Amino acid sequence: MASPAVLPYGTWPSPITAQDIASGATALEFPNFAQTAAGEQIWWIESRPQAHGRHALVAQAADGTVRDVLGPEWSPRSRIIEYGSRPWTFVRGHGAVFTFWDDQRLYLCPEGGSPRPLTAAPNDSVNHMYGEPMTAPDGRSVWAVRETHRGNDIERAIVAVPLDGSAADDESAVTVLAEGHRFYGFPSASPDGLHLSYIRWEHPQMPWDGTELVVADLVEGGTANHRVLAGSATESVMQPEWADNANVYAISDRTGWWNIYRFGIDDASVQALAPREEEFSTPLWLLGFTTYGVLADGRLAVIHGVGEQRLGLLDPVTGDLFDIDTDLQFSEEVKVSGSRVVSQAGNATNAWAVTVVDVAAHTIDAVRSSSEAPVDPAYLPLATPLTVQGPSGPIHAWVFMPRNPDATAPIGERPPFVAFVHGGPTSLVLPVRSKDKAYFTSRGIGVIDVNYGGSSGYGREYRERLREQWGIVDVADTVAAVTGLVERGDADGTRLAIRGGSAGGWTTLAALVFADTFAAGAAYYPVTDLLPFADDTHDFESRYLDGLVGPLPETRDRYIDRSPLTHLDQLNVPVLLLQGDDDKVVPPSQPAAVAAELARKGVPHKYLLFEGEQHGFRKEENIATALESELAFYGQVFGFAPQGVSPITLD
């Protein structure tokens, strides 16, 4: 083997191209079991960049063959609460029920047939959107969460939609099961079909702040006797699942950690199944996320951990919890059938993949990877945990040093580093393979991914470090993590960049304005100005800033003081802005205003607006262009010439 070439960091040749990442990156969502006429199958949703981001419903039969359930003209995807929800379910004896992206109606696709609408088409006065469909106990209808838009008014409810299609022409055929509250989720029927459980919450709470667990009686024509079993404005309750006809499981963070409980629906009994300082849930950003399921033998398949998501088996009688013997991390998409569990799983060398675990047969099988393009593991970075002390306490991060078998840096040179700042800001970074990171590390650019205060996975107290401190704690924690990296000699302190999307884009710009640690920043669809964001953003997040910054109008000055846009006189380093023109979460007017002010000041920058993209890029050509532009941007700022990309001209 030839000796590695001695080349400056950032100039290393890499086989990992932006086009490979864009074309080979298939976003996978919502795997589940489907009890079809041909037997039990594994179904899931794929987002395909090469098809302009269209979503496909995909099925794998028992013999391993894979097919698209719907034709290329159909894209099953829900827009409810703007971020969406699980858009499909399979009703035995009927077929697939799904939400169609173009009109947000529910459709039924019979096995071997063509889709037909179950709900009415939108009109000028009212538009119904549907998400989280599930089979109703009568077998003749589906339950779903419905979001109704009448002009600027928005209402949500849990409804029953008949499978015979009668509601497509007559909306009165839809039965309302729960209404009168701002948000709903997790509708579930008791085994005997006599009760409905669900969660609900109100503004200004986000679902990780406070929800209520409700049980109602199913009666002729609807429901009755809705009663709250748990939850409040300061207790977050997630995912009710029925233990039997008299008891319902649910997850609550009443102790400061999301643990699983059993609630008696009639006797008000409450029992913690396995009380511990670990998280058994994640923030509810998409309706339909599930972090546990009830197996046929009564045990619960759960994801749990502190800063990680392992798969375990929980005995609800003894409280014993045993982990599956694997180094895989699992996603918040746990579904069960018999002894089998389907979810997504990945680790440092394996990308997220639809994965089936048979707890009886002791097998783990990857069904479909989110990254089909093969990558030599030698070019993938290793994930190393880093914990440093910050102003608010310990900060957790993952470090990915440059790694390439074909190149090494000159003696004494330290690598440039990019701080990845996740969105949410409640998300959690897990040590799972990311070709986005490898795209940089294989070229000699290090990456540090920071779980700053406010991130999930470390308990409610860690999550609430960001309460009314957004723009302060997240910035200080990211700076502290990067400074720790420099102090231990792993990074060049003069060549540090920061990048993030959405809320991470906000932290990126705030760090460039209010700190002097970073020499450049790349902000994807960033929040830039809090006051118009509070007015312009969608309903789900319209009161989010109450908790992150403070209630209006009492704390209006705080909104101005924290906003990067109102302090751009303090921003004097190059910035790359990337935005979709159809983004309803962060309107394009926000980054456009930053670009205009940077142009006025003469600060080097680039503003890239991508046609037809929403909050997160889904089209192959745009994903590739964004990555190549970001790499070229770092080369321009830090003074190296990355191989394989064209130079970028900053305005």
C-alpha cells in the first residue's frame, strides 16, 4: 500500500461526493407491520431526492421482495402541525389508508386496486388535513387527527372516517370523537373497543412542556365522559398504549425523566414500571412517533438511555429491563407484532436503516438502509464523546476527527473544525453514521456535534436549561464545547466554523453576532428575527417562543436584544445562507433580510434560495449544491482549495 500523501487539512481527496450523498440519501420514516392478504409485511415511507423529494410507501414481502405500494403520482405525506405526522396505516381486509400530500385528503388503496378518496376535497372556505390514521375498533372506519383551516382560524380534532368513502361527498359522515382543544395526538382504542385514549395540549405549551392523558367512553355516535388521568401544563405525557381493558400505559416526565407508567382508567391507580433517571421518550415533533410497543408476551420493547437510545425489553410486572445485545441506536419509531420489533437503527459505521428485531429468535435484520451508496469504512469518522463544563453545567458533544487513509496533514498543523448545531432546539445528536459529516472529515475538516443545554436525552432539567434562555445558553454551550476541543489541542482555534438549520441556524447566527469564537458560519433556513417570527410562523410553534424567550408583550425588549438581525453591526465574519422559497416554518424573508444587511455593510456572504424547497431540502440537486457550496465556502474563508468543487464567489 502507498503511504498517505502529506496534504494540508481541507485539501484531502475524498471518494465521498455531494452527489453521492444527495442521490444515495433516502430518508426513511414510519416503518410498521402490515397484515396483508399475502401475510405480514414490513412497510415504510421513503423520501426520494432523485424524484424531487417525493415520498413513497414501500413494502417488503416475506420473501424479501420490495415494491412501491402506490404509483409515482402519489406522495403519502401529512402536513398536519406543519412538521407532519405518520401518514399511513394498513386496515386488514381493506388496504392502505394514507394522506396524499397534494390535497391532504385521506385515501384508501385496496390491495391490488387504485386509491380512492375517503374525505372531502378542500375548497375556498375550508381545508381539512389529516394525520396519524389508525384502524378503528369497528373495522369499518379509521381514526385520525384532523386539522381544519378556515381562513386564519385553525381547529384540531380526533375524528372517525368511514372506509366506504361516504365522507368524500358528505362531510357529515365524519364522526368527531374529541374536540375543543388546540392539539391532539396518539388516538388509541382499548382491546374491547369501549374506550378511546389520547393526549391533548394547549398553547403556549409545546408537547414536551405539558400535555394531558385523556380517556373517554365510546358510545353510539361518538364519545362521552372524557377524563384526565395524568398530565398538566408542567407534566409531559406521551404515547398511551393499552395494557388491558382497565389499564393504559403512558410515558410521563413527572419525576424529571420520561418514564413509563400504568394508569388505571377507573380506580385512579398509578404505577411506575421501571423508575430510573433515563429517558424513555423523545420530543414530539411529528405526530405518530412511538418509543415503545407491547409484545405478544406482555413485555414492552422500549428505547431508553441517557444521551442515547438503546433497545430494551421491559417486564411490566417485575420492572426488569434487559437491553438487546447490540451497539445499534434506535429511532423513535418503534412498532411491534408478536415477538418482532421494527424501527430504524444505526451506529457509527452503519447509516439509519429499517431494522427488524425478533426478540424470540434473537435476530437483527436490516431491511432497507437510508444510504445505499457503499462507503469504505476507512473514510468514515469515529465518534468520540466529549463532556465539558459550561456556565450552566456539563455539556455533551460528539467529536469526529478528520479521517482518510490516503492523506495525512503536515506535522504540527491542526485541523479546521465545524460545529454542527442541531435544530429543534430539543433534538438529540446520536453517534450514528452521517455522510454529511464524513463529507467534511474525509477532506480533513473536523466536526463537533453539540448537545447543548435544551437538548433532549438528558432529562427535563437539562431540557429546561433553555427556558427563556434561547440565544444565550445554546450559544455559550456551543462555544464552551468548541473551546474545550481547542484547549486539548484537537482543533485550530483560528479556523472554526459553525453551521446549523432552523433553530440551529438561529444559534449559528447568534454565535456569530454575540461571540467571537467562530470565523465563519453556514445557516440553513435560519430564524433571524424573533418578533416577525412570532407573528409569521405556523400555529404549532406560534407560542414556542413563550418558553424559549418569554411571553409577549411583557418581554418584547428581550426579543429585540436576542435577535441576530437587530445586531448585525456586530457580525463581521463571512456567512453562507441557504433557504427554501416554500418554507412555511421560517419564511424566506428572514434570511433575505440578513443578506440585505450584510450587503449594505460589505460583509462577505452568499445567499442561496432554492426553488420548491420547504423546511429542509429534499431535492437531489439542491442537497448536492448546498453541500458543495458549504465546502467551497469553508475553503474560501480558511484559505485552502478543496478538491472536486468549484470555488464560490462571495458577495
